[in-house]
Amino acid sequence: MVIGRLFIANRGEIAVRIIRTCHTLGIETVLGVSEADRGSLGATLADRVLCLGPSQPSLSYLKVDTVVQAALASGCEAIHPGYGFLSERAELAQLCEREGIIFVGPTADQIEAVGDKLRARSAAAAAGVPIIPGGSAASHEEARALAETIGVPLLVKAAGGGGGRGMKLVEHQADLAATMAMASAEAEAAFGDARVYLERYVAQGRHIEVQVLGDGAGQVVHLGERDCSVQRRYQKLIEESPAPHLPPATRAAMHEAAVRFSARLSYRGAGTVEFLYDVPRDAFYFLEMNARIQVEHPVTEAVTGVDLVAEQIAIAEGSGLRFAQSDIGFSGAAIECRINAEDPARDFAPSPGKVTTARWPEGDDIRVDTHIVDGAPIPPFYDSMIAKIIAHGPDRAAALARLRAALGEARIEGVATNLAFQARVLADAEFATGGVDTGFLARFLDRETVAA
């Protein structure tokens, strides 16, 4: 089925990004917005706009029935959920199927299979993909026994969600029971699922993920990997492709493992298989699969030339994979910085308000994904990310130089942002060398504190 009109159940830069690909493909777009986003750039660009409800996400963007009814009422054949909000809610995929609307994403069963971290771990093990030593524990006695086997330090993690919520570090066995209780309570509040499990803590690890596309019938290709190790409180700040200083054999093994895991699920659409790379051991372990398009997908698009949203739509239409693995080429390197409306001087506190001036860099091999223009409001109800600045070059050094220059050209007034902070990170000697682990940003902040 050819999609003629698409409902976009999201906001911000990802809504704008989906609209632009749809316009290129000749697809009409209907954007569902909250009251706060009626005047957004996405609302200006979409062919039609429908208000889903009040500004609070729970009353608008997170209402499954409202989203589907809005799509039906506007004559849309399909719904694209973007990322966040309802993108990994099996309930939305199920309701779309029931109402005869195409869901641009995986099946409800696939979303459930990878959304439960314990089920995903089991599926990875069954596919022969390495997993971190650990597992579930139904009682404190089982947890103690498992912790003695794993050893400390270890992580307590939420089984029903991610993003760092419900994740706690245990450095001493005596702290295990209390830490599990805290993690469980946090997981219940965030995901409505109090289950937690234990994993060995990898002290010097890198967060590396592989982009995949699947046709839903067992055929899967990969589009290389992204290094997302620059993180603060488990939230990514800088992403790049390819991952620097990764042994070629390990890189190839990660690609193959991601494809094998996805093929076992007969995965449909775009997805990302995330791994933790243990640097001293030169070993990698399955972390999770994100059953949606990722924030950082532009770096993959930059090095492959593939429009991932266009491929999502083609797969949803039933066209399957439009190229074989051997058809995918990789060119140069790309690096992305997330620009957030937050104040680094106030422990990165969100900075809602009105953007009085927005000047974004331009030029060859520079891409800016944003919904922010002069006068744009930044409501207090949503994630603080306002843009992504991406630079591509023939190699990492060239891409990094272009990104540094691009950040120097950007100017945002009216709200505090992390622009200057990101520029300092890019100028750091350790980051410039490449291959930093997930502890890098803490070390960088310590260096800034000492220098101050």
C-alpha cells in the first residue's frame, strides 16, 4: 500500500525532520500537536495540524486513543511515532493494526519483546549474542547469591525501561538490598514496572550501537555503528560514526551480532542494537534494542547517504528492503552534538523560555536538525533538546574541525543553552584523540572544576 497521507505523532525537531522527508516523497502530512506547539515550526510546515490536547504530554502526546482517532479523522493511512512519547508503546502498534492504520515501525510483539530488558537478554542469548553476566532475582536472597557470583561493583537496572531511570550502581554488597529497593521504586514511578535485574558493572566501557533495517520477514541489513559514549547521567550528548579506534574484527562482529539478533525477531523497520564494549577485554555485550528511529540517526545518514525515514516508510508500505548489504557504502566520518536549552552553570537545569535569536550554522557537510527559529517558545513540559548539529568529513579529524567551526557560528539568545559547553568538550584533548569511554564526561567536568 502506498502511503498518501501520514500522521506524525510527535513534536520538535523529529516532527520537522519527518515532514521534510514526506514532502520529498510527495506524502501529505498531518501533525498532531499539543496546545503549547500550535505555533511551532512543525505546525507551520505540515499540510494540516490537529490539536491533541493540553500542553502536558499525559494529556496530549501520550494519549494512544486520541492519536489514533486523530489519524482516522484526518484520513491518514499511516502513523509515524518518531522517537520518545509513544514510539515504543506496543499499545499504539496494536491499536493501529486493529483500526487498519499502518504503523511506521515494528510490530507490537517486537516492541514488547525488546522493551522488556529481561526478555531481550534472553533473546540475545538465544541468538548467540554475548550478554553481560547477570540476571533477575525474585528475592533478596536470590539477589545476594547472584551478586556474589557477579561480584561488585554491579548495576541494578529496570527491566521495563531505560534512559538511566531505575539504574543504580552498587559498590558494596551491604548496599544491595537498599539500592534494589530504590531502583525498583524509581522504575515503578517511571515505567509502571517495578522489576529490576542485576548486571556486572564494566568500569571502562564504551556505548556502541548498530543501526539496522529489517523487512519483517527475516531479512536484515546494518548501516554501520555509532559511538555514543559521551553521556551525562546516562543521557547522550555527542554521537559519531564510525566508532573511532575500534578493532576491525570487533566492529565486524558487532555488525554481525546486531543483524543476527534482529533477524531472529524477523524485525520490521528501523532499529538500533546497543552494545557495551569492554575496552580492556576487547569484548562486547548486548545491552538492549531500541525499536524506533534514534535521535542520533543523522550521523548514520551522513556516512551512508541513506534516508532512514524514507526507508522506514518504504518498509511500512510493504516494499521491504530496497538494497542489499553489499549495496550500502560508507563514506568518511560524522559527529553530532545535541544542543539543549539548559544551563551548565546551574547543574544543567532546564531553561524554558522564548528564543529571541536563533542563528544556525550553514555550509557544505553541515546539517542542523531543529525546530527553533527566532521567537520560538521552549515550553517547560518537554525534553530540553532544541537542535542537533552534525558535521561530515572525509575522516574524523575533518569532521571534528567542521563541527567545532559550526558550533562557533551558532547563536541562541533568550534562553541558556549548552552550546559553549559542547564547544569546550569538542576542544578537549582526550575527546580529540577519540575512543573515549562512558566515564569521559565525568573526567572532563573534573578537569573544568580544577581549572576554575
